[in-house]
Amino acid sequence: MNSVGIDLHRNRSHIAVIDEHGELTLSKRIVNDRATFLELLGGLEGESSIAVEATYGWEWLAELLEDNGYDIHLAHPLRTRAIAAARVKTDAVDAKTLAHLLRADLLPEAYVAPRDLRDLRELLRHRIALTGMRSAIKNRVHAILAKHGITRQHTDLFGKGGREFLAQLQLRDAPRRRLDSLISLIEDFDREITETTKEIEQRAKADDRVDVLCQIRGVGRYTAMLIIAEVGDITRFPDARHLCAWAGLTPTVRSSDGKARLGHISRQGSPALRWALVEAAQKCTTGGGPLREQFERITKRRGRKVAKVAVARQILTLSYYGLRDGEIRCLARRSRASAKEKLAVAA
């Protein structure tokens, strides 16, 4: 069995091959061409197991190797660096290190989501990207109004009434052309976001897990789909705490001499998932329910920012049980009874 390490870059990559005896049999730099990869790997004697670091643009190579029947392992970048830190770091050394870790069964592996799940992730992240770009353009519109001392007269400047207001504004030719250009771009983004949302909604209707997650306050159908896509196979997490740690919503720990200090959340894992969960937590700040009570209780002690992160972690915890069990049995702890109610029960 050959152990192959690939140090992947955007244009060129380095391949190292170690045989079953631990000897380096090949170390070569090649261009990122599909035919070149397959020709080189096809010329190796015996079967091959391949390790690729989860770096920028790894998906195309993983799909190529999967389609051709190779056993692929995706290396976790942070954990691999922690294990294989070296004073001399080159592409050849990195590829050789990946191959050695794979052969010794010490390679810290990242989750390789199925292709259909990866496609769903890209769809949902595409909508997030479109929304972010549209928001940036809307901020440009606000900047034009501010430069000319114009006070907006509508709560929603980009609603029906707000757009009529923008269309009738009397400006000099240069700022008027810039404003019209920005409004046209916003309309284009609105159209693309609407089409993307329709596709997401169609997929949501066909997934029973969406209805389960929507029982959690603050979680809508889009957020539910994002949780499902980013988390993937829920059985790879032994409990909800591991899921929250993977999502970067648990605090870092510094422990020495029997003393432990909790820091900020680690912020590892999927940024899109953390963003969606914090947005869902924001919705819980209005209305009632156990999550609102938890938010207010933590806000009094630690502030609103910490409270939103804590509620986001609670939402992900509830999502874990919903995805694992197929139902949400209890949305949160019951609110504590007042002293009078306790006395009444005791009596």
C-alpha cells in the first residue's frame, strides 16, 4: 500500500509517495492538471491511499480522486501543523509529512461531506455572499445621501416608498448617475437572491428535518437548511458539546497549575453556521419563551454580546437533539417558579 501526500496549491502541487516500508519512492512537483494527476498516480505500483490538506480549492481534487476510486483522506490544517511543526518547511517536506502521518495512522482528518451536501452548502453560502454584497451597495447609497445632507423619510429606504423617494431625488448629474447605478445593481441582486431563495425553499420542503428544527424559536427554514448543510452527518458528534466545540461556540481554556481560565469562543469551524445561529439568537430577544428568559438572565450578568452567543450555543444544542432524535422534546429549561408558587406547591 502506497501512502501519498499532496501539498496542494492553486497552480502547482507537490506529491510525495512512501511505500509500505516507509521509504520515499517519489517526490515531484507537478502542475494542477487532472490528466497529470491521474497519469502520475496510475503509474504507481499497488494500491494507494492519498492525503490532501483541507486548503483553498481542495474540492476539485477530492472529486477527481473519488471518481477514479482512490481512497482519499482530508487532513485538518490546524491539527496537522500542531503535530508536524518543523523548522524547515517546504512543499516537499509538507507532502512527505502528510504521507508519513497517513502511513502511521496519525493523520488528523477533517470531515469529507458527500458531494450533494457540498453542493447544498455552496448554494446556501452563495445566498449569504449575495446578501453581503447587496448590503455593501446599500451602504453606498446611504453614503451618497449623507454627503448631500439628505435625510431619508422612510423606515425602509429600499422598500416601495423608499425607492420612489430615491428615484425622485434632485441631485447633480454625477451623483445622480452613481445613485441610479447603485439602485440598478440592488435590483439585480434582489432578483438573484429571490431565485436562490426559491431553490433553497424547494429543497427545504423535501427535508423533514427542516420542520423539526423550525420548532426552535428564532430558527426559520433558511437557518434550518444552513444548520443541516454545515453540520452534515450528526452521528459523527458524540454529544451536543462536541458539536458546539466544532462550530467554534465554546470558550477557549487556559489551564496551568490546577487553575483554569476561560477565554473567548474559539471561532473555529464554519463562519456561516455561527453567523446564522447568532442571527437566530437575535430573534429570540423579542417575544417570550425560555430562550428569551435565558438571554435576559445572562444579559444582566455578562452583557448582550455574551448573551447572544450563549443563546446561539443553546440553539445549536437543541438542533443536535432534533437532528439526532427527529424531534424537539424540550426547547429549554422551564422558567423558575416564583417564591409564592413554590410556597403554594409546598402547602
